Amino acid sequence: MLRSDSPGQARWELQRERPALLLWGLMSVQGIIAAGKDPWSGRVAGALRIVREAMRTPRRWRRRGDLRQALTGALQDDCVWTQSKIARDWPHQKHEAPPGVPKIRPGTADESASARAHYGKVG
């Protein structure tokens, strides 16, 4: 989220962003606890996505309600893996059928005439 070119400007931006990130984290954890979920199940990236959307479309958020309520949705999924994720979709290789007998047919009269005109005498 830092958009500075110089180290001094980056330090200044970071000093101002750190409290905001802390407040968003506290607001989301407060909402998660109020919803009866585990506070460690919150996602920082999900909270940032919700805040960015709220900043991009403020009119929609005024009608929707409280930002704290939306931040409660920034949770990790409850998916439980039953197998290893390591190389589960690998390798992506083609499985072509082996070549069979070639499909050769004799040329029709029109094809033979066209070939003679184009290539000369065809045996």
C-alpha cells in the first residue's frame, strides 16, 4: 500500500498506516468475537479487501450498514483437507492415443485432374 519513492516519504506513510491497520484488525476481531467465532480465524487480507471496497464505493456502504459488521466476514474458510495438497494436479500432460493405421483413400477424378493441372503428370 506504500506508494512512496523516497525512504523518508515511505517512513512517513508507514507511520500513518500502522494505526489504521491496527484499528481495522481490532474492529474485525471485535466483530468476529461478537459473532461467536474464533478470533484467530480472521484474515488480514480479507479485512483489507473489505476496507478498500468501502473506500472505493462509499455510497453503497452508507446504505449497507456498519463497516464493523462487514469486517466480521473476513474469516478463513473452514475447509479441512483430507489429502495432501502437494502436487495434487500434476503433471499436466497430454494423453494422446497412439497413432493407428493411416486413413488413405484413392483420389477422386476431380482431385486427380486438379493434381495433374497443378503438378504436371501424376502416375
